[in-house]
Amino acid sequence: MNNRPLFQARWSWGPLAACTLLPAALLCFWLWPFGQALCLSVDEWLFATLNAPLADHTAWRYVWTVGSMRPFDIVVGLILLALLIRGDWVFKAHQVREAFFGFFVTLILLVVIRAVFSKWCDAMGWQHDSPSMVLDHVIRLSDYYPNLEARWELKDRSGKSFPGDHASVLLIWALFMSLFSRRSLQHLVIWALALLFMMPRLVAGAHWGQDDYIGGLLMAILAIGWSYCTPLAAHCTQALLRWTAPLFNLAARLPLLGRLSVVGARAYS
């Protein structure tokens, strides 16, 4: 068994610099008048292409209505978690618990970055309304299903749509999994799922494309860089493995939980 840890307690200066400079470059491009005009042009075309069919295609409207409701986010989270902790897919069974805690640490860092960046956006006046609130001839799901908006939190508009926090979580999951994937099929499945689950907000008009491929992506790259390319993930993961070992040892004795790789397999420590 290869007991080499997934995360190394060292500074990887080259990748860290890339993961810091690339988000800065994305932000500068977005703030550049030409870049902003290009993003807006692409996003208007993208939104019209995705949103217009909602009026005439009932099946298309049903699919994205379900995908735009808050409870569906729970389904998405369970799917992503299941792939993360599935033993011998991307991670070996004995690596799953370490991978889980490493992703957890990276996700916490993303939350911090998101809070700071959002306040900065507010202070700089970079926030904007979603396309469903500013464009003409918009098909709003809430107009078709007004009861779902109140009962199931159907989301098809936002007064503060930048950056795309929903997309940032999907993108950081995809980036994290891609770091350790070794087969083309794995990469294909990972990114297909991430893009698919980003679609509901784009179709419904709750986000512009730039909220995701600029705002969401730059936050995800920053978080993955400052977690994986520094000692942060390594130190925090090893600490969490030690602190939670008694709990997992107890859970491993339970009939169903003990069969999960994240619980029953002996983790590296």
C-alpha cells in the first residue's frame, strides 16, 4: 500500500504564483472596458440561447425549474460528495478520508475568500443585477410557477449576482478532483457534472456567465492554490485525521457505515 500523503507540507512557489496571478488577470480583464464589453456580448447571446426555449418547450422548462430550486442543491451536494468519497475511483480507499478532509479545508478557505471578495465588490461598486432583471423579453420561471418561488426557493433572479458563489463551489470541487484524477474519463465526468450543475442559474437568469467564469473561477483558483500549494491542507488534514480517528473507529463498527471507504478503510496518518 502506498502511504504517501496526498498533501505535502511545503510551499510550491511556481503553482502558487500561477494560482494567484491568474485570478488577478481574470479580474483585470473583466474590469478592462474591452473585456467587460466582450463578456457582456457573450453573456447576452448565451442567456438568449438558453432562456428563450423555456417559453415553448415544456420539458426544457420543467428540467431547469427543478434544477433552480434550493432543495436540488442538496441533491447536487450529495452527488459530489459521493464521488469524492467513493473508494478506488479517483482516490484509493485508504486515501478517501484524507481527501475528504483536504477538500473540507479548501472549501472553508473558499468561504473566507468569498466573504472578503464580496465585500470588496460591494465597496468598489462591481455588483450588478442578474440578466433576468435587466434584459428584455426574459422568460422567468417564477412567472410560470409562482408558488414554487416561495415554497421551494426557486431562484431566477438576483440583485447581487457577482460573483457566482454556487459556481465557485462546483468549480473548486472540479479543480480539486482534477488534481488527483489520472484517467481522461474521470476528467470528462468531473467537468461535465460541474458544468451541468452550473447551468440552472444561467438558464433561469439568476447569473450572468461572467459571474461564473470570472467571479466563481477566480475564487476557486485562489482557494485551491492557497490550500494545495501551501502547507495549509497538509497540516490541517493531518490534524483532522488524528482528532477524528476515535470517532471513525467507533463508526466503523456499525454495519452500514463501516462499509464506506471514508469510515471503514484505514486512513493514512
